[in-house]
Amino acid sequence: MGAGGSKPRSSKDSGGLDADTKDALEAFIKANSEKAPLEAFETYLYQYLVNTPSTETPKTAKPAYRLSCLLSSDRKVQTEHVYLLAGLSNPAASLNLFVSCVCKSALQLFWQSQIKHGSAEKGETHDKAAGLWITKWVLTLPKDAIIQKYTTNNQTLKQQRMKHNSLGLTMVGFDEEDSKETLDILSKWLADAEKPGVATDIWCAWWQGNPVFQELLCLALNRALYPHNPLLEAKVTLPRMPQRIFHCPQLCPMLDESNLLSPSIGWAISREIPYEACINWKRVYSSRHDGRSWSTFIKSIEQRGSLLIFIREKQATSMPRIFGTFIDQELERRPSWHGTSLNLLFTVLPSDSSVPGLVIYKTTGFNDHYQYFNYSTKTLPNGLGIGGQMGHFGLWIDCNFTSGHSNSAATFGSQPLSTLTEFTIDAVEVWLVRPTQRLDADDELGMQKSVVESNPEAAAMLEMANRTMYSKDLPSSRSDMDHN
């Protein structure tokens, strides 16, 4: 798509825009007026700012005025001008292509990197799948708004949603329990989004009900207008945008080598976890690079800090699912539940699903079964469990490290994450997203455990018998006693 031959217009009379924005706009237009083709989203923006119809007044033809309309606090004005930016009044344009361009540009700024969507070994297919996944996920996020516009008699669907909400379940994106009617509507919407043009009423409902796309567009605008300042200070913003989207975490180089975590999935999950857990992600375990070893796995996760764990199931008949958990509090080997209510379960519905997307399950308050981590015992489950009950976890990785299970769990109001209740593990990755802060003295002396703490099986038996554990604070070795 070329940039066109229009000459750049001056932006001195730019209404309410600040000086920095005016200067950036002038520099952007000057630098790109003779450059074609520009990168996809930058081309959209340049054409919107510069190539104006002859019927417009001198004021409305000014690039700075048009940009101010994009950033307007007037919801109606903003909606109209984003529609113009997308070129949806043009019979040759499609919403699908515009969303795809915005997502790619935004993610590059968010991760401070040129996104590759995988190594050369993965090839072009992985790159296309990653782009397709986030485009379809973003397109279908305002599900209720789409259903409202596509269904004349949607009372049944409204009742389903009200029932779902009354249960206190907090979910993001596509709900696997949705009816076939809902799926048919969303599938039709995805097909229509690939066609030229979108009706203005459907566009308004989609845009206004889609805060995720609004955040991505805000990032894309910043990347286009301030290409040399990735650590920007919120210079350009859409009304009501949360400041956290400008945080711009540092992209770990290993993300491009990841089999399971793509930049788009990382962005989607980052919106649901605490801000402090989005500063810098470091991969601490990969079954592909570190070998399939339970002992290596537990060393990478035990008492490390907040973690994101990704699992890919082994699937022979269709594209395998990727699912996992965010663990807020560090994992400790103990025979009982621990953790915090900030834990999450999630599953990624792949790009070949009828409606691809991300399903996130948050805690319901039904119980405090947030995480269980134990090994080397005879009478207790050995492995890592999130939510649910003993032997019936929301997510379970067995210590054999070849299998696991996922059941419905009241802790998260979750459905099974895998296509099979009992799944075979194909690959595992662990990302440390917030290291534990420890005192230097603790690092030097090590974590000294008591007699009971060093034998969790005995502790569990005492707890079940309601016996007082007098040895709980006693050191676990004679050398420790001598030291004391």
C-alpha cells in the first residue's frame, strides 16, 4: 500500500495538541511524505492525516486537527475518526486487515523489539498462526456487542450471559460453554470482518465495547509518532487509557525461541496479572532446551517468585492446546495448600478453533486451594497442582513429568483446560516474571528447615491427627543445633 503523493501539510494550528505532539507530527510527515510504501499501520495513519478529500474545510484537512480528533474525549468524535483511520468507508478496506496491522505495530512497541513470532526453525507458518491468533482474538472480544447486533431475538443468549455472570465467574474472551448459536454468530462476524467495509452501527458497537483494541491502537499511535522513543512517557493517549499499557516491559531474547509463548499471548496474559509481574520476563525452564526432567523442573520453580507456566498437550488429531497458570506467590514444598487469590488458570484456543482466543479463569473465593507443591512422599500426591481438590485438580503436573490432568475447579470456576481430562505432556516452559526479594543474610545462611518442615509427610499426618508439632521450630540437623 503506497503512501500517496500528497504534500505534507503544516501542523502549526493544531488545536489542543501540546508542542511535543505538534513537533512529532511535523517530523513524522516530513520524514515520510516521499516514502512509499510505509510499514502497514504507519501507512494507514499517513493516509488518514494527509490524503484528505477536497470537500473538507482547511481546518478539518489539517493533520494535527485530525490527530486531535483521534485523541478526543468526545466518544462520538473519536469513534468516527478511528473509523476513518481504518478506511472502513472505503469499499476496498477490511477491519480484519486493519486490526492485524495495529496489533503488529503495537506489540513491537510494547515489547521494545521487532517481533519475529519465532525462530527461523519454526518457519513462516508459526508467524502467520501468531498473527492470525491475536487478530481473531481481538476481533471477537466484544462478544456481547457482536451478538447484540447480529441477533434480533437474543433473549435466550442474554439469559445465558446473566446466569453466567451471577455465578461470579470472571472470564476473558471466548467461553467454551457458549451455545452453538453464539459460536455461529461469532464465526459469521469473523467472516464479515474479512470483507470490504463494515456497517457504521456494527463498527460503533465493536469499537466502544473493545478496550483491548483501544489499548493496542494507543500503543500503535505512539510507535508511529515517536519511533525513536520506545520508553515513552504517555505523550499520545486515548481517553480513559490505563497508564500501565505504557510500561513497555523488556522483551527477553529467548521469547523468539519459545515454542509455547508468543508476543501476542504474552500481551494478552500481561493484562490480567499484577503490574509488578510485567517488568521483565525470564525463561527459567524449557523442556525443549533443558531436557524432560522433573528434578530440573522443580529446581527452576521452587521458591523462585511469581511464575508463568505453559504446557502444550500431545494431540494427534488436531492442533494441540497450550494452557497453564500464573502463580503469584513463590512455590514451597509443603503438604498443604498455599498461595494467593491472584493466581490464574488459562487456556489458549488455537488459531484453527472456530473462535480462537484466550480464556482466563480468576479465583472465585469459593476456597483457598490456590497451589499445592509436593514431592518425595509416599502417602501424598507428588507433583504440582493448581485449584480444585486433592486428586482432582484444576491443573495437575504429575512428578512422572509425562502426564497430568485438568478438571473443573470451583477455586477458579474453571472448565478443563485441555481437550482431554487426562493429558500427555508434549512440552513445558516456565517464565519467572517477578523474582522473590530475599535478605542477603537469608541467601548466605540458606533457608534452615525444622525437623517437621524437612519431613512434609510427617507434618501432614500430625496435622490430620490434630497433634501439636513441638518440633516445628527445632533445627533439622545436629550441625544446625551446634550452630545455634
